[in-house]
Amino acid sequence: MDQSVNDSEPLQQPAPPRGSTNHQITAIMSADSLERLAVAGKGDSTRTLLRVIILLLIAGAAISSRLFSVIRFESIIHEFDPWFNFRATKYLVANGFYKFWDWFDDRTWHPLGRVTGGTLYPGLMVTSGVIYHALRALSIPVDIRNVCVLLAPAFSGLTAYAAYLLTNEMTPSSSAGLLAAIFMGIAPGYISRSVAGSYDNEAIAIFLLVFTFYLWIKALKLGSMLWGALCALFYGYMVASWGGYAFITCLLPLHAFVLICMGRYSTRLYVSYTSWYALGTLASMQIPFVGFLPVKTSEHMPALGIFGFLQLLAFLDYVRSAIPSRQFQTFLWVFAGSVFGIGLTGLVIATSAGYIAPWGGRFYSLWDTGYAKIHIPIIASVSEHQPTAWPAFFFDLNMLIWLLPAGIYLCYQKLADEHVFVIVYALFGSYFAGVMVRLMLTLTPVVCVAAAIALSTILDTYLKAKSPIPEEHLVEEPTDGTSKKVSKPGLRASSKPYIGIYATFSKVTVAGAMTAYLLMFVAHCTWVTSNAYSSPSVVLASRMPDGSQHIIDDYREAYQWLRQNTKDDAKIMSWWDYGYQIGGMADRPTLVDNNTWNNTHIATVGKAMASREEVSYPIMRQHEVDYILVVFGGLLGYSGDDINKFLWMVRIAEGIWPDEVKEREFFTPRGEYRVDAGATDTMKNSLMYKMSYHNYNNLFPPGQAQDRVRGVRLPDDGGPVLNSIEEAFTSENWIIRIYKVKDLDNLGRDHASASAFERGQKKKKVIKKKGPRVLRVD
Amino acid sequence: MRWLPALLSASLFAAGSFAAKKSSEERFAEFHAKQTSHAPVKLTDVSFKSLTTAPRDYSVAVILTALDARYGCQLCREFQPEWELLSKSWVKGDKSAESRLVFGSLDFGDGRETFMGFGLQTAPVLFFFPPTAGPHAAASPEPIRYDFTNGPVPAEMMHSWLVRHLDGRPHPPVKRPVDYLKWAVSFTMITGSLTGVYVLWPYVVPVIQNRNVWAAFTLIAILLFTSGHMFNQIRKVPYVANNPRGGVSYFAAGFQNQYGMETQVVAALYGILSFAAISLAVKVPRIADPRSQVITVWAWSGIILVVYSFLLSVFRVKNAGYPFYLPPFM
């Protein structure tokens, strides 16, 4: 746009002369590649056949590398959130779509309940519901659990295919697409969220993300309304599936904006963008959870703003073609720029005045990285919202991480519209992945695409059997004036004419080395998947001294106990991490769960856990709590237990009741967080501490009680005494402990004195001072 | 001029020694006079004791801090301007002293005994002494303590903390002074840069439109982000750290941890590897001389092998169980 101020060519031919030559090159190249593809398709059908076979093999590899956990453990739903999705899917399959849509769940967030149908992304459940019914219709008897467990691996095969399509849009080399497909299939960054049993929104969302991007590039290249509408359709599916759709909502306008700034406004851009935006926004508003957010919140404003700006540009373009006067055109551009500026100012004012909701906490904390820690501890408390240290990048992407910049550099070489997209995506994707571990997932597709472009360029160069003849080029080079002129707008490195590799030896060296690195990449991916990402975390595995595997199944043991020994509507209080699992496996109502929509309610549970029994008991009575569930790893050395999470409970509670719960009081005066004899009184009297260490001493000889997670010896004072609750169940390895909340005392005593009486401690009689006996005198 | 009589009485009493037992009313008048001229009141051991003596019908908020550079208390120095801003705007907004709150500031250099008396090992700590007499008297004369466990706190948050303990009394809001200098500077900067861009436009355009510049910018940004730069920014990790053996360790132990220098090394390794890949893909096939081409291919392949092997060995430091390696760094 800036360049065109001092330029007077019509807009359709991109304004600066540099850009136009570039476009011609791309046009020639893409025509060339199309022709070549057409030839390959017609003449050489073996190539197509090979490609299909290779893609099928890639899909097979992608699926099979995700089955470690099924083979090692069993077909089981993993972790936390998947349990809710599984429960919702079961509800959908049992009750039908409309009931699911209006589902009010009174078994979570007791006593509030949750309008589940209106507050979830239904894409995942509907997908597996459709698959389930389709298989039933084909008279294949299949369990809904197996559909859910195997959904993520199945979609990973599709993701690999989507990556193949996307990459083929970027480069004429057909090997790049295949490389991208296999990278996408086995890169641990994606496997981390899509192993069998990881039945989460991301399982289908990554496929939708990549495929939507492919459709966008296709629509942009062709300027086609059909492809734009398809893009909107898949965008709608994506919105229905994952909250991360905002990434698309922000990336596509950004791409359009960058293109406009480069002076590459075109009718293709106009058609594809407007058809995507109009249809996509309508589609997204059909989801109850999204509703009117696309016109109300800040994170959707860039898309709306660019939509309006494109209308303006289209209008100006039309006026400009009608009135070819130079001054007038300058005026128009200034006008367009000022309208953009005024619109931006208006947006800022409307946001600060409260008409447009500001950025949601999760999105805002991506920019202002210190925001969540101060204002929303619940966001900061989630481990996947932490910033990413470099080993995580290398762990998840291995050699792709250093091929990424090389691929981006090659994109600069051609720099057609679609390459701009890859560059913008890579830049923002890597920023977001650096701020939040979880967003490694959105970075992985672009890394696979860029790395495939880089690697395929290398392999194509060094695997060409035909070698150039040295003399020919040595003579030809100095007189070659035309090629210099053509390649001027490109990068410095590619200004010389392309020759090829002379020596077979060089070819063998590079191709051999790259093959070795690729083999190592495969080994790395397998190792990472098998060691880090295939644990269901519901079932733990450990090794016995003789090397055999020992399965620790405390979670399911405890949930099964709840299911079989408690009333159907017994309310279970636990920290929110276990809410979904209790709902899914034990089928009991919970106070809080992993859908952390109500911070105050979570803080209430935090307060109950962090306070003295006398304070906690009324809270639990008010919430009709029947049982309390805590996770304790001290016996086994299981570090993800509640005592280690305890500080977050304190912090979240402190955020609401700063006068009643104080984080400082859980630290010793020297600032240490201790659980042994040196622990503070507040710590020792807190309900969580008491529940964790109740009766723990009895497992050990006197004075030997040890906490194996914290690595400390516990005080030898008989352990904490519980008055208002009693132990109901403790699992085999003490990982889960369940306590029953006592009813009010029959005789109206307080619990402390009632249980003291039962322990046989006599209540100390208050001896009334009566004074010396006085002789009665009549 | 309602503070004039207060000032008068204060100057009268200032002559007398602290040892003389003054009434709560007098002490408040004295310290309030001080804070009207300069808030917060700079305290010493003696005046601190006098200010917080038990029968008091006013509240006291004191920051116990260590501003001297010797103690290296970064947090103290960061919080001090906020504290001054809060106390100044409070005192200014409450000229008639209806809230009966005295803001104090006690530096470690002036108040060692007080620090020892409270058994403080860290600074800064804020103490709020509620009144023990009068309509807002608290049940316990003990001060309420505020620890800066979550890092520096803006004046507004401190304000809301104080307000919680001062119900029923006026709460003058924090007024940040308009920084005219900052406005002037930014205005000058903006106009200056606009003029500069306008004048230099013909020279700026080639830079903006230069693909090499943009490519370099993008690649550097991507290398920074993928080598954990944002982690350094957010967690404020040290550049290097001392190890127990008295040396300097450049690589942090543990998978979830890193040092500043470590990320720079990793970014450089990634950069070299990328550059080698670019050279093999783009530059080498354009070398016209067969001999130099062979040498270049060998050089870059060797560099990739050595650097990648080094990268893997660094990664094995972070992740002890990692089984893969390449020669020469086994």
C-alpha cells in the first residue's frame, strides 16, 4: 500500500515493478509445475499409484505409533479432560443430539450445575457419535469407548494427508508434500495430544486447522468462492471443536493484512477473504458457546476490521479504474489509510468504553505475559500454560526445529502469497509456542511444512542422477545477463544461476547424511512417544526389581470404590484436577472440575482444603459434601499429589479471601515450604495436611515415618487428628484417600469434643470455684 | 490552612524529647504534620517506637525496607516510588486527616533494632498497625503483616489492601501524577520520527522493500523464540549460575530449566545448522567451479555433523536418559 503512493499503475497489476516481475515468475513456475503434474498424472500413472501407497503407509505409521498405550495398558481414556468428553459422548449417544444440545448437568459444580450443552465445543462428541452410528448402521458392533479411544490416531492419518496437500501448494516439488506428511504423522509435538485414548478436542482440531489452512491457500490462489466457502465450512467445524479456533481467526486476517501492506491487494484476495469471513462467521455463531462473540470480543476484531477494510479497498479500486488521475489516487490512498487509522482508534475507544469485551484472560496473557500470574492464578496454575524452555522444542520437534528457519528462508526466495502465509504463521506460531507449552501444538504443522520444503530442496538437488557438465557452465556464466535481471528481486544467495551438483561423491555424502539424520529422527520420535506421551496417567506403570512391569491402578480402584459404596448422589469434594475423572469413572456429583469457569467456587474448595477443620466443616456442610478425595504420593514417591499442588489452592483461595487464607502462613519464617516437624501451624492444621498424613505414621516403626516425595521424615507425634471427618477408604498404594464428612453430632456437641469423648479422653471438668464453705447460720 | 495548627503543635512538641510520654492525640498531630510536608515519614528506631506505642487512636502503615545498595534489595527499590506515590496521594486527598492514618518508611540502616525485634530476615515487609482506641479500635494491637511474596506491587493494589483494613474511613484514591515530560518526549519522538520518515522516504523504501532485511529479521525472531527466549523473559532466569564446586555452570540441570547464556548457545547452534542447510540447498548448486563445490559440500556436511552432534550432547545434559548421539561428541 505504501509503495503505491508514488505509483500510478492500475491495481490489478501489482503496483511496484519489482512485485510484478515476481508475480510473473510465480505464474510461470506454477504453470510449469501444473503442467508437469498433469504430465505425471496422465503419462506416468505409476507415480500416482506410488504416491497413494506412500500416503497410505504414512497414515499407517501415524496411527500405529500412537498405539503404544493401548498395547501396553489397555483401551482406556487418558488423563483428565478426555474423561469429560467421553462422558459427554456417552450422553450424546444415549440421548440423541437435541437432548445433548440442551443438556443441563446437575452432577457437576454442585450446587450450581453447568449448562453443559451451551458451554462446550460439541465437534468432538458429534464426530465420534456420527462414526459410532455409521459403524452400527454397517452392522459393525463397536463399543463407543473404542471409537473414542481410537479417534485421535485415526484423525492423525487425515492430518498427515492435509499436511501433504498444504505443502504441495507451496512448492512444485512433489516430494516435499510426502515429507511433510510423514513429519506431521510422527512429530512428537503433535503426538503428545493425539495418542490413542487422548480423547480431547485437539484430536480432531489439528486436522481441521491444517485442512482449513489448505483450503484458504487454495481459495486465495484461485480467487475462488467455492474454495472460500469450503474453507468457511471447515472453519465452522473447527470452531465447533476447539477454542483454539481463534488462532485461525487471527492468522487469516493477519495474512490478508500483510498482503495488502505488500501492495498485493487483488480480487482473488477480496473474493476468498470475504467469502470465508461472511460464511465462516455465520457458521461459528451457530455454536451456542460462541454465539455473538465474533462481533463482540477483541480477539475477533482483526477479522472484522480487515473485512471492512477490504470492502473499502475494493471500492477504491473500482473508483480508481474509472478516474485515472494521479492526484485523485494519492488522495484515495491517504483516505484509505486514515479510515484504517480512525477505525483502529474507534476500536480502542469502544474497547475501553466497554462496548467490545477486552481480550479474554487466556488470550491476553499471551501478550502481557505477567498478567495471568498477578490477576488470574487459575490460568497460571495449569502446567501447560507455562512458558516453554528450549529442551521442550527440541524434544517435540527434534531436527525439524533447525530445518524450520531454512524452510522459511526458501519461502522468501519465491515469496508468492502462499509463502507469505507460511512466514507469518511460523513467526507467530513460534512466538505463541514460546509463551505457552500447550501451543507447541499449533506450531508443529508449520514446522513440518517448512522443514519439508527445506529438506526436499536438498534431497531434490542431491538425488538428481544427471550431473551438469562443468565446461559448459564455466563458459556460459559470465555472459548470462538475462538470468541476473530476472532474479534481482529474490534473495542474494539465489542471484547466481542454478547449475546443479557435479560430483557423485558430494551427492552420496549429503544424501547419505540426510538419510541418517532422518532415520535418527524416526528413532527419536518413537522413543519420545513410547517414553513420554503414552502414559494414560490414570494407570501408572513402574518397574519391579527384577525388571518386570508393575501396574499401579489406585485411581480406578478408588473411583470404583466410590461407585460401589456411596449413594448415587453423594457429593465428592476434591481439587478440580480430579473432577472430570470422578464424574466419568465414579459417576458421582462433584463440586468443581476441570472446566474452570467459576473461580470463586474453586476458591471455596481451596479455602476448605487450606483452612482449619473448624472453618472447613461449615463450608462443607453448606455445599452438602459427603466425601472428600485427596491424592497423596508420599508412600510411593508420586510427585503429582495434592500436597505439591497445595500452594495453588492457597493462592486461588487467597485471591478471593485475602484476609482468611494467607500464602505467607504456609511458609516457615525462613521462607521454606515444609511438611515435616518444622512446618508452620497453619500448615499442620490445614485440612489438606491432616487428610494427607492421617494415620500415615502407623505404616512405619515409631519415628520412622517418611514422605518419599518431599524426602523428609515426619514428626513423631502420632500424626494429625481428624475430628469432623473420618477416613473411609485408602487405596492400595495410598495414592487416593477418601474421607467421609461426619454428620452433626447427635448430642449437639461440637466434633472436637465428641471425638475426644470417643477416644476416651475425658473432658476436663471445669471446676467451679465455690469459695470456702460458709457455715449456715440461721 | 487547616494543617497550620497541627504544624504549630508539632513544632512545639518536637522540641521535647521522645522520652516524655505524649498522648495519642499529640503523637498523631506530630507525625501527621511531618507527613503533610513529606510523606511517607522517614522513621528511626526511636520514632518508630513512639509512633506505634500501644494506646493509639490512629492507624500506622510502615514499610520496613532496605534501600541501601549494599543489601541489593531490588524489590525494595522497585516498591519505594509506589509507596511514596500512595502515601502522597493519600495525604493530599485527606487534608483534614479523617482517616487518621500515618505512612511511615523505616530503612534497615536506621532501624536495625526494629528489624531484629520483629525477627525479620527479608525486606520489604509492610506492617499495618490498627488503632487500639477510638471508634475503629481493633481487637488486637498486633500489626497486620504484608509480605511481598508475589513480587513488586503497584500502588493501586497496595491501596486496596489498606482499604480492606480501614473500613468506615475515607479512602483517597491513588492519583498518578501526569508525567508531562513523558508526554512531551513521546510527542517529540513521534513528530520527529514522522518527519524523519517523510524526509528519508526515498532511502527508507528500499530498506522496507528489501527481502534480505525481512528474511534476516524473521529468521532471527524465529531462532530467538524457538530457543526459549520467551521463557527467559517471563521467568527472568539468570544469565549463568555458580555451581557448588565454585565454578560457573552454563547449562541448567533439568528439563524444565535453563539459563540465559544456554539459550544463546542453542540459538547459535540452530542458526549454524539452518545456515548450513540453506547453503547446501541454495548456494552449493550455484557454484560453477566443480572443485570448490566439492570442498564446500564437504565443509558444510562436516559442520552439520559436528554441530548437530554437539547439540545432541547438550540435550543429553538436559535429559539424562536420552539415548541418541552422533560422533564426535559421544
